[in-house]
Amino acid sequence: MRELLVELGERTYPIYIGEGLLNAAGDLFTQRGISAKSPLMIITDENVVAQGHLDKLQAVLIAAGFKVVTSVINPGESSKSLLVLEKLIGQALEEGLDRKSTIVALGGGVVGDLAGFVAASYMRGIKFIQVPTTILAHDSSVGGKVAVNHPMAKNIIGAFHQPELVLYDLETLQTLPKREVSAGLSEVVKHGLIWDEEFVSWCDENAERLTALDADALGYALFKGCSVKAAVVSKDERENDLRAILNLGHTIGHALEAVAGYGELLHGEAISIGMVGAARLGVKLGASEEVYTVTKRVLSRVGLPVKLPPHLDTDAIMEAMLHDKKFMEGTIVFIVPVEIGKVEINKSVSAALVREIVEQLKQEAV
Amino acid sequence: MRELLVELGERTYPIYIGEGLLNAAGDLFTQRGISAKSPLMIITDENVVAQGHLDKLQAVLIAAGFKVVTSVINPGESSKSLLVLEKLIGQALEEGLDRKSTIVALGGGVVGDLAGFVAASYMRGIKFIQVPTTILAHDSSVGGKVAVNHPMAKNIIGAFHQPELVLYDLETLQTLPKREVSAGLSEVVKHGLIWDEEFVSWCDENAERLTALDADALGYALFKGCSVKAAVVSKDERENDLRAILNLGHTIGHALEAVAGYGELLHGEAISIGMVGAARLGVKLGASEEVYTVTKRVLSRVGLPVKLPPHLDTDAIMEAMLHDKKFMEGTIVFIVPVEIGKVEINKSVSAALVREIVEQLKQEAV
């Protein structure tokens, strides 16, 4: 088992990564002081249930003396809505969850974001545990950003609400579809690109082991990815400055997701295209050509798209970007690579330049 | 102008109380570093608009260089819903509010709670200013509790989100209906009952001046009420222990509001009846009879009900109490007076005893 801490003063919490960790959930929850008197609610989705993870976690927790209630949502981004939030809070009330209760998110990023916002807002905040079951969720489960979507914009209604712990059982990743494996590796590569050149080289060399879900490679990559995330979040919990670097690829990526209608492109795929765009922008602003070629090569090797689907409307993409949270006081905030493993926060990128990049991304050779 | 500070470390903020303070809003906002570059959104209700306060505040802020957008909701508790939240967040997006924007709540408790939760959740939290226009809001506008209702329970979806400042213009209180004046004084009296015997005597002696909206008396009473609230919140921002004393009268009161259907009883009226119940409970548990007689007398003198409407069903009231946030790990948490100006947090009050009190409250002489 690998362990690391997200250092946040009195909100510091551990991340555990290892094979078969669901079996240790009872002990790890108890160690962290989770109440066995108040009901604990596991929120998960139908896919996770079908894979047997809910049955397993539930059995382990009941055996450890917890009062467990469960709630199963439909998989997919459309569940991240205020309507589903209201239903879950109704269920929490019916099941008697109180201020000492805990919400456990068992699933990918959608489950984590939604369940986390239930925990953040129910009775103005109760405890919360992340049990990610996708690679992508190594990113969303660390750092305390939780949210639901508004019909007009993604993740716009939310909170900063740190979990009590993150429990990552590598066995739950073995059943992931190939496309989701690649999409998840997008954020892993991102953590290298913003912080750790050596780790980018490692990903470049180990791309095949990663896409084949080699347990050793995967455990190491998730540990490295979570470590970068934890280091950044520890320095800037509420995104006053540094934390914004985690948004590499997201300015364009979020806009693509919005325009493609939350479904055509997986989050990791949209971010991959966004990172290629950011690398192109970096080169235009003075970085070496290598920033672009390496970024594109590593992302391709882990099975990700690097070209923007040409049928997506450029005007619509630009419009979506202006509704993004990264638009502030009249300026687009862009994360721009300056070399591999290093980015800068650039607040003076013109909309015209971004539009040019978007057009180029439609021509990208694959 | 009276000024006091709510001491909360880096979240410390000032409360200003005085006549004609709306005219100073521009200066006070600027002093607190509110951005004039990003749009600022005033959320208010139709009643406040009818009284001319919105026009006044808007003109003052525009003259001071702020970009002002406004949103007017229907008055009343039914606006504290996720549906209205979603609409307001949609409007914030349309108007281009960004992470440096500020939400201003101009109105009573409903506007403050709702606008506060918009500010807490929009982009995971933006700045927030309270401009209360009711007496009751002296309570809700201080301390950072914000929320909307769920069909099953009041204030169950929310956050702790402290304002940047509270601006209390006594002139806005002059148009309040008589019934709302009394309802507002309920929380003023409560702040005396939990913390300050001398202030309870003062309320007893000055009840007529208060209900007649004498500016001197009102300014003093609101300053005292806010001071007690600020002192308690400073010691326990997130209601881990002490802050619970602010719930005097609320265990029964919230249940009455829920059963009466959020409308028959104003919040302050329900809390008044709840405080008489809590005083009865205190006497049963050993406090002097005076605790009950003084509590009831002061509340009557400021024009509040002290008898529970007999048609409200006792079973339904008990059921509603069990869905309250104050129910924790299987126990009702009750705030019980031990003497005038002092209460204790009692976690061992039996449901049977509470039921007995509810029945007695239906027989209360008026």
C-alpha cells in the first residue's frame, strides 16, 4: 500500500493506494474517526454496482459495525444536477443522516463531485470520503473541489469540501473500458506536464504498461499524479493563484465538452485536446517546439485524441469559454507551458489568439 | 453609526448600524475591497423594491463606480428553493459574474439565506454582503449560515459563508408591518435570554419603544443583539458546540414552522412559542419559575404569541423534530435555560418530555 498526505492544516488527510484496499475500508474509516452511531451513506452509480464494488464495500463496512445506507444514481454527467442533489438530500433525510454522518463517494468523477457536494451542503456540511474507481478520479478525488452542473455551465454550483480520506483500490480499475483508461491517463499526464519533467518521460516510456493496466505501473502513476495534485492543493487550497495551474488544458477542454454536449468527448479526451492547444500556445509565446511535440506524443501514446473534431463550431467554443470560471475581470486566464514540467498562468492571452489555436486544433495531424 | 466586528481570524468582518447608511454603501464597499471591475449583483425581493430601497442602493453604488446588476425574487420562504437558486445562478452567468464578483443581499432573512447560498456555491464561492432590511435579519445576517430549503426540511441545504460586511440602515425598518416588527424582536429577545440578563430587563422595560420603532431604542437593541451573536459565532464558527445555544426555541420552533406549512407562523413567532417551551422545560429540569414567567412576559410585551396553535398535530410536530439538524446520533439536542441570560446544551431530553411540553404549550394562558 502506498500512502501520502494532503497537507492542509487541520484539514490534512491521507490518500491510500493499493490492491484490494476495499477490504481494509472498515479499519481505515475507524482510524479516521468515522462515526458508527450515525448512518453512513454510500453514493454510487449503476456501473459500479454492476462491477460488484458496492456489494463488497457495503459488506466490509457492515462487518466493521457501520450503519450503511446506499444510493445508486444513473451513470454520467447528467446526474450532476440540482435535481439529483435534491433527491439525494431527500434520501439522506429519510434515512436519518445527521451532522455526524458521513457520505462515501464510490465511483468516478461524477459520483465524487455530486456526492461531495451533497456532503458539503447537507446540514451545511458533513464528513465525506472518496473511494475512486476510475483513473480519472485520481484527480477529482483529491483537493476538495465538488460541484454540480448548471444547464449553462459545468461545475458552476459547488464548494471546496475536503474528504476525510481517499481510498484507492487498484483492483476496481481492472474492469475499466479501454477508452476510459486512456481518458483517465489524460490527467495523469497533465500532472507531469505542469510539475515533473521526469514523470512525463516515464509516462512516455511506460505508456503501453499503463494502457494495459499493469498494476505496478498504474500504482506508481497514480501515486505520482496524486502527489503533484496534493502538493499544489496544499499550497493553494482555494485557487487564489497557484492551483490554477491544474487547469492546464481545461480552458479549451471545458468549452469542448460544453459544445459537444457532455457526451461525445469524455472529460479526459477534451482535456487532451486542450493540452495540445495549450502547448501550441506555449510555442507561439516562446517555448521550444519540443513542448508541443512531446505533449502531443505522450497523449497519443496513451490512446488520447489530439485533434479537435472539425464539426464543432468555433464560435460556440469561444462563447462557452467566456462562461467559464477561468474568465475573470474581463480576461481569459490561460495555463501556458513554458517547458515540459513547467507552466505559467497567463492573463493576457487575447481571444483572437485562442480562436486561431482552436482553428489549428481542427487541422492537427493524428 | 455603531460599528462592531465579528472576530473570525482572516474572515473577520464589520457590522455597521445606523440611520441613512445606504447612502454610505459605495464608500463602505470600496473600503472593504469590493471589485468595481467585476459585475456586482444585488438580490432582493418585490417588497423591498416597492419600498424604494433597491433604487436607492443601486443609484448609490452606480455613482460610486460599481457595475450593478439586480435580481428580484418573490417574497417569502418559498423562494428559498433549489429551483430559484438555479435561476439566480443562470442570471449570474448571463450577466458575466466572475470569481471576483460580489453578491449583495438586500432584504430580510429569506433574501439573505438564499443570496448567501448563491454566493457560497457560485463558482464554489464568491464574495457576499448583507444589507438587512428587517429586524429579524439582524440574526440571520450575522454568522455566515446560509441555506435553501428542501421540501422535507428547512435550511437543510446550505453552507457556512461569511459576508464581507453587514450594513444595517435603520431607516429601512420604518416601513415594516407591525407583525414583522414583533417577529423580528423575537431573536433580539433570544440573544438576551441566552447571554445577557441585563439586556432582557432592558427589553422588558423598553418593549413599547421597540414595537413603536423608536430609532434610538432599535439601534441599541440591534447593536446588543448583533453583539451577542458575534461573540458566540467568534467562539464557534461552525457550530461544534457553543454556537448551538443560538438555537434556543428553535427545536420546537422549526417543527412548528414545518407543520404549519411555512406561512401560518412567522419564524419569529414560532421561535417565540419554542422559547416559552424551552423555558417550561428549564423549570422542569430545575430552573426557577421566574425563567418561565420572565421569558413569557417579555415575549408577550413585544407582541409575540406564546401559545401553540392547538390545531397543529402533536405527532406531526414530533416527527418534524426528528428531521431537524439538531437531532444527532439518536438524541435531540435541546437548548435549556438555567437562568435568565444563561442556557445549557442538553442532549438527554427524552422525546416523551418534549411531547408533554408541546401539549402544555397548546394550553398556555395568553
